[in-house]
Amino acid sequence: MKQYISSFLLLIFLVSTFTNCISDDAFDKSPFNDIKAFQLPGQAGLTTINIADKTIIIPMSEEAGLTGVVPSLIEISNLAEISPSKDSPQDFTQPVNYTVTAENNSTAIWTVTAIPALPNPQLPNSDFDLWYAVGSYQQPGESADNTVWGTANRALAIAGDANTNPEDLGNGDFAVKLTSVAAPLLVRMAAATLFTGRFTEGFPNPTDPRSNIDFGTPFNGRPDAFRVEYRYLPGDSYEDADGNSLSGGDQCDIYVLLEKREGDTVERIGTGWFRSANTVQDWTTIEIPVKYGELTSADPEFEYANIREGEFWGNPSDTPTHITVVFSSSALGDFFTGAIGSELWINNLELIY
């Protein structure tokens, strides 16, 4: 049995690696010279990448410096090279041109422009009306290069079906449907999760879901609360990772975290968290306040909303650099605890200032 599982996992790894690389690698020399991701320190919102025009727009916070700036992230096509180099300081008070040279020596000139961020920002596609296709499933956003939203669909689709999907409400209005499902291998269940961030490259680790997720997106607003429409139908049998029945019932998780990040240090500035086991048949709007500063034992969400290992409490008066938003059909899905069949729908997230 162990040999069978090992062989199966090796097959999944080879398939995953092949499908991840095939679009950028050719049997001849690669012609791809794209910039796939670009971020600057002090960035205040989503990078907009226009592949057709070879332009990149980056909203910046007011206090961000624009001279002598080394980009915090640049991702380019496989086998390509970029000039100036990724670690070369640039003056972003004016548009900066980058030349990407493909393996076959074809070149593309990309123009990166930093612009002031809008006050009281919202997250792009927070009404969840835009979706794009990735193989057999869909992801929320305009495209893979222009979205702040990630899911675990890619890992599940390797050996099963995606469990975060669009729900057509008619007249161009789409919601997100998240369903906790029986896992296709190794573990009992897979909770559906929608989050700001992305599912990382490389072989998915089905036994540690958070290890495959890069949470958060650049953001510098200070909302007082968030509002969202939701429905929730918890599954019938609430069980732990070993399939043992538990008292109570499954719960959905909906939360917003405001963070200040410097290097590898993550400081929590604000917390807005909603967790509930209640059945909600009809669309219901909730408004959850964001508390700035450290949570205490007097806060009802203290036990489950506290900082995690490796995180710290930051100055509640600071301006955030990132926002993490998470929706999950099973609150303890990280521990493979929950009810298979739990369903969470969400729509029209709005940050309230």
C-alpha cells in the first residue's frame, strides 16, 4: 500500500510539474519574454500587468519612497533574463523600462509606472463577478496575472474536482461557492478556501494546506469594518481528522487581517473576524468591525483569532502594508476537521471607512 501511494504521489508530481512548465518551455528554445509578477516596497494595491501593451502599473502609498528602490518581487518567463537586474535600484518617480530577453534571444520592453494609490481602497474583484479558466476549473479574477485572489483548486484538481467555484446569480452577478469535500488522497477532507494571495508553485502538500499558500496582498487602507453577503449550510457529520464524531457542528470562517510587513517580519495591526456554525439559508449581509491593536481575553474571537507562531502584534496606529482576507467553508479545515458537504457562499465584499 505504501509503495502504491508513493508511486501515485510521484505520478501527480510529474503531471503537476509538466503542466506548470509546458506553457513557458518549448522543445526548441523558448520564445517567452513576459513579466509575470512585479512588486515594489511601499506598494498599496494590486499590480496591473497588461501583457498586450507590455505595461505594468503599481499603486503606491503616499509615504513610500520612489528613488533608489529595489523591487521586492519580479517574476519572469522561464529561461528568460531581465535588464536591469532584479536587484538593481531604480528611480520610479518616472516610468522605468525593463528588457526581458527570451531563451531564443527575442526581446520585449516592459514599462513599469508607479502611481499614487486611491484613498480608502477596495480590493479588486471584491464583487467576485470576474472569473478566468485554468484547465478544468475557474479562478476568481480577471486573469492569473491580474488577481489578488487565490484558492486551493489547483491542488485538488490534480486528483479530483475543484471545490471553490463561481455561482451564477443571473444578470452578470456571480458569487463564490465553497464546499468542504472528501479529499482525493491521504487526508479525510478538504475545506474550500478563498484568500488574498496565491497558491505557491511546486508540488502541493496535501497534509499541510497552509504551507502551500502565500497569504496577503499589498494594501495600505485602514477600514473601520468590512461588509459581505453570505449563506452557510454546515454539513451533517462534524468529525475530526480521524473521522471521529465531535460535538457541536461545522463553522464557516470569514476574516480580514491588516498587517505591516518588513522583510520576513509580520506584525498584526488590525483584526476583523466572523466565525459561525449557524445555518443561513437566505442571503444575509453582515458587517464586522476591525479592531486595531492586540486582542485580549475579553474579545470573543480571542482564542481563534490571535496571532500565529512567527507573527507579532504591531503598532495599531501604523499604516498597513498588506491585507489578508480569508473565507473558508470549514473553520478548522487546516486540521482536516469539519463536515464534508459544508457549503459557504459569499458575495460583494466591501471595506467600510
